[in-house]
Amino acid sequence: MVELTFATLSHTVNPTNPKEITITLEYGGEFTATIVWEFADGTSETTAGKTVTHVYADPGNYEVKANITLSAEDKLSCSVSKKKYIDVL
């Protein structure tokens, strides 16, 4: 059984390049996650890990979306989406 006890997105800003943002999916439960990150600037990236780094070309307010597919033992899977607003200076 796939159990998602919580899932949140957090982010950090590179202090030497404020357009470089690292976004992390934090979750509980025992499963493997595949994430399609949508950065709201016309680009996306697929990762098998919980963290992605993205450099924005322009400052602004962006709605980052993580489309998450969770699986356990290659038998069960479910999908969930999480969104986070990020201000890029």
C-alpha cells in the first residue's frame, strides 16, 4: 500500500545568484517518487529525486508545480500535484 503521510514543497535561493532556486519535495512514507517539475516559465524537468535546481531568466512571481507519481514495490502507484509560489528577484 502506498501511503503519503504528508507532502510539501520548500525552496532556497542561491545567495550569489538570486535567480537560481532549489526546490525540494518533502514527504513521509515508504515509496519511490518520480516528479515532473513545471517552473511556470515555459520549462519543465523530470527527476527521480526529491530536489531540483532551476535558474530563471527573469525576475517575477512563479507558480512551481510538482506532478508526483509515487510507487511502491513496482506494483502500486498513485499521483498527486503540489504547487508553490516563488518570488524571483
